[in-house]
Amino acid sequence: MSTDTPSEADERARAKLLDLAIDFYDQFDQGEVPTMTLPTRTKSNIVFDEEADVWVYGDRSSTRSAKTVSGAQKLLKATYAIDFLAQQLEENRSSTLRELYYLSESWDLDEAQFNTQDESNNLIEDLEIISDVKREDFHMRPEESGAKVMGPLYLREQTRRGDRDIHCQEDVGQGGYQIPNNPDTIEFLDNDADFVMCVETGGMRDRLVENGFDDEYDVIVVHLGGQPARATRRLTKRLHDELDLPVVVFTDGDPWSYRIYGSVAYGSIKSAHLSKYLATPQADFIGIRPEDIVEYDLPTDPLADSDVNALESELEDPRFQTEFWKEQIELQLEIDKKAEQQALASRGLDFVTDTYLPERLSEMGLI
């Protein structure tokens, strides 16, 4: 067992969880059938907040009641999960979502155990929603490893071995600084950055670092690793909000990559309840654009039927309703092509850092 003491943030998270359990108890004590009310978690109840430029839950809600066997089991599982999380916080321990699923098999009531990991994952999201506490503050970790950061950023990270001061260029290797599962354990100490660039692929991230792009342009390069994890999006938002750094997103030129940009900028449907923590609506898309495919005659692949369907869907998506996106998507449908970031290498390994990005960044007024 850890000898570390829980932080004030842990105590607040634990209190929020126990408040839920107390609410169940009070309902029992007053002779009421216990219930738990939360926003309806269906796509039809996810709305795009035009003012905030993010996905949020709508006004519809659903109530889980112990009046039914199914409802009673869900509340039972919630109670067991709350007990486990509260104890975990008290002991200053952590666990993964996968571990919670398997750990439930040790609970003394079969009815409290999870049947699938999706069930336990969804319950953790329920607890996030009704307690207004992020799962990271429950000390729940995803299975995936953190993404990497390289750039002129000096920070302090809270670790189990004490605080560590790290410069994300001078104190790390070529791999960069790994983002912790809970980026709110980071304190920004100093930086010499002019902007943040989120990069979809590891190959392009490595190209930028190898070519010294982070040094030459004083940029913090954040590797997204495909669809970005919550920790990556949270750190990106903090870099923008707290350090007042512009954010640009550099992805492949296909509809799925445009959605990666959308998740950074506007949030995702799955995590609509966390948009205020994860979304950075001010983020700009830097490329690859369909017009780049034409202008630079990039190597391409033809659009698959699924790509066409995704592009047509994006024409109706509230996140892509600007003239820029309409023009680019319609152009891509017309040329029937898509391209990867690495396709820029057809013009030489240094083209992306010597020509493509500097020209685009100059157009945006960032350099």
C-alpha cells in the first residue's frame, strides 16, 4: 500500500463520489426507491453548442430506478464502483479501466460484477457526468500509453517519487516528454514557444523533430497518435488557455483525419460531457488539405466508398460548416483522392519543414 497521502484534489473527488452514495442512502432512509438521473447518452441528445463551438449534452435525461431488476443492478454496480474508487483515492492508488472490469469479479455479489468492459467503461462515464469529476481525478487510467511532446516548454510534474522539473527539449531524448494520464498534475513553469502544433502521425512527428523544426520555429510539437487520447486533448487545451499559445493541427488529407482535427477543436460525441476540459475551438487546421493534393501533385490513393460517405456526412456536420471546409470537402469529392502527411516526402525529406509548413504558417500569421 502507498504511503503517500491523498491530495486536496483527491479529497474533493472522493467527497463527490461519497455524496452520490449518501444520496442513495438518503433515498432509502426516506422510504423512496433509489434513482439516479443523468443526461440521455444517445446521439440524438448530443447537440453542437454554436456559441461555445463544442459538443454538449442536450436537455433530455433518463432515470435509473431500482423499481426494475435491470435498474437495481445498475445502481448496485454503481455503489460497488463508488466504494472501490473512494478507497482507491483514500489510499492514493490508481488502476486502469481494464483492471476495474476484472477486479469486479472479486466483489462478493455476482449481481455487482460487470459482464463486459463496455459496461464498466460506461459506468465510469456515468459517474463522471453526475459527479462533474473527470475519471482521471478518480485515478482511473486508460490502457493506452501517453502521447509525446517536444518543444521549448519547462514544466513540473507531480509523480509518486515527488515533483520533477522537466524541459521538454533539454531533459528528454528524441522520443520527447510523455504526457501523463492526468495532465492536470503538470504545472507550467516557463516556455519560449510561439505556438503548438498537434501532429497526427508518429512518422511526421519524428520528421519534424529530426529536422529541428521545434527549435527553429519555437513550436511545441504534440504527437496525437491517431485519434487523440483524452490526456493529449487536455494538455493541448491547457497549453492554449493557460499559456495563450495558438494551436494548429497537422493531419493526413482524408475524412477520418479531419475528424481527428474536429475532436481536438470541438470535442467528440463520446466525451460531450467533458468538452469544457478537452476541446480547443480556437485550433486551426493546417493540412493536408485537398488543395495541397492538387497544388503539389502529391502521391495519392483513390477514395473508398467509406471515405466518400464520410465526406458527404461531414458536409452536414456542424463542425465543418465554414466556407473553407465546404470548399475543401467538395474539391476532394471532385478529385476522388486522399493523401498522407508523408506524401510530402515525394518532394524531398526537408520539403515539409523548409517549404510546406513555413509557407502555411506564414499565411496564418504565426511566423
